[in-house]
Amino acid sequence: MEHVIWVDGRLHGPDDRVLTAVDHGVTVGDGVFETCAVYGGRAFALTRHLARLERSAQGLGLPPLPVDAIRAAVDETLAAAGPDAGRLRITVTGGPGPMGSHRAAPDTQRPTVVVVAGPAARAETSRAVRVPWVRNERSAVAGLKTTSYAENVVALARAYAAGADEALLANTRGDLCEGTGSNVFVEVGGELLTPALATGCLAGITRELLLEWGADAGLPVREATADELPWTVLDEVAAGRAHLTLSGSIRNVSPLVRLDDVDLAPGPLSLEAQRLFQARVADDVDP
């Protein structure tokens, strides 16, 4: 299917020119975004995604978001996309602005809202590589889902060149942090542990739901405490003494079957978490 695009109150074709060359999202990556899975023509967990979009916009210093208008744009976009849509992206940028990093005066800012629907491919399992770059947990944008994605592009290119589909990153303190577009869960000691938000990882919606739904189902899943998941825990994964699972809006819950050049078997808790998540997704499209 072709992408269906909504900008400035109306739908556009995939070849339409819809952004000015001085949009701050283009010139300096001044923007925030959300990606939702789409099931049966509806965006999954849209309320949670919009709440995180608002938090990211506030953290970046953008004006308050027109959430009701964005919801209406999502409905219009998905209606036009039809049943083949599997992914929805909502992007809000700083809008037209100076060529430098500073923004236009607050009373003149006109943020740009872009909604795009398109296809998505999901894999039951994932393959990842360790990369040498780190997340800065003390960054001004740590934990925000911004359009400044160059670090992720470089890291993911390294992963794809190695035959993987995700790259894993530590933070500056040597903690396991996250993937370029996923959160991580380590199956170790009879539990599923995910790095705490203090490591600088994104507060993923799938991560959040798995923690909630896992607790409801009696699955031993929780946030790790400080220093409980050092970067070196991946050596345990590579040796088969621990297991790793990735979570994300398109992946859902996806056990790792290869780390660097080592083939791995998914762990039993990882597989149970995957089954649980898929079952709960089918119950409620906006949990």
C-alpha cells in the first residue's frame, strides 16, 4: 500500500510537498513523534501514545499540543488508509523557524503536525548486535521521543550490515540501556528484568504494558534496581545463561534468537511474555 499522509488539515499524496524548507523539524530535528501499531483500522494504545507525545513536547519546550485535532487527524488518516495499514506515525515539529537552533518567538510559533499511515511487517523473533556507542542518561532529551534520530540511524545501519535488525546500547555508566527503537527485557534468575528509566531509556508503551499485564498475570517481570543489569549481562545472554527479549510498538514482544554472531534459544519467560502480550492486545485496542 502507499503511505497515506495528513498535514495541515487535509490528506496528501505520497509525492506531495508538505513541509517548508525552514521547518525546524527539517533544519535541526526539533520535533517529537510517536509510532503506533494498527489493528483492524485502529491505532493501538493511542491514548497512551498521545500522553507520551505531550510529555515529549513539553520536555522539548514545544507549545501545548492540539490533542483533539490530532485524534481527528488519526481517524481521518486511518479511514483513508484502509485495512492494509499496520503502522501509524504522528510527528509534531517546531514548525517554520530560524535556520539556527533557536526557535521563533513563542507567540509566533506554528508547530507542524504530520500523521502518516503505512504498512508494517512484524517478526516473531529478533536479532541484535552490540554497538560501541552509548546513550547519555544525563542528556537534555533523555527519555524523550524526539525526531533527532541520527544516533539511531548510525547504530541501526551497523546492525543491518551485520545481518541483524536491532542494535543494543549501554549508557555512560555502563548499564544496559535499550535498543535504537526498542526496550529490552533480560530473563535472568527466574525473572524478566527491564532497565529502569533512570538509565536513560525511553518509557516505551509496550514496556509499560508488559510490566502491568505481567504483574496482573503473575509473571515475574519488573524494573531492575540500580546496577542490576550492567552491560556485561549481555555476555551471560551470549553464553546462554540468560535470555533477552525486545519490546516495541511494531515488534510487540520479540525474543532474541541471535546476539552478534551467536545463535540463541528464546527463554521460557520470554515466550510466555510474548504469548501474554499478544492475547491482551486482542482484548483491547486502547488499553
